[in-house]
Amino acid sequence: SDVCSSDLEEGSVHITPQALRELVRKSCAGIDGIHSPSTSIRYKGRKVRLKVKIRLEPSCQVMKIRSLLTQKLEKMMVENLNFKNFEGVDVIIRGFQSSKIIEESD
């Protein structure tokens, strides 16, 4: 399977797609209102781009959440993981979900 790599002066670091998806999931967990994130990794030549599909709580401000998530993931990829070939994040909202499950009683 494909791996993402980051070149450091001491040598290269390889990150499996599974590890990258886990990092994205943990980044999403830190933002209120995001549920069920799933990530696909797109390779275009040597460039890497993340496509993150999420469900949002209906009360969330979409642009604010997108901005927060994008900033967090870009910081993780570029500053923390030292990806020189990171191209960006696409956020796709695939539905809305309430934070609490409301049970109907008869």
C-alpha cells in the first residue's frame, strides 16, 4: 500500500495511510460538532492531498468548522510531520447529526 513520506535531514519518515487517517480522526475529535470523520488520501504526482468527509451538528457554523479543521490539519501535516509535498485539505459534509440521540417515547 502507498505510504506518505517526509524527508528530514536524518533520513526519511514513512507514514502509512492508516496512521494518517488516525491522526485526522483525532484532530476532528478535538473540534466540537464534528462526527464520523473518514479520510481518503489523494496522490497527484508527488503531492499529497487529504479529503475529509464529516457529519456536523446542525447548529454548527460550516465555514468556521471548515476553517478550524483545515488549519489544524495543515499545521499537523506541515509543521508537525514536516510534509513538504502537502497540497491541502478538502472538507466534505456528508450529513448532519445531533450530539445527543433523542429517543421518542409513545
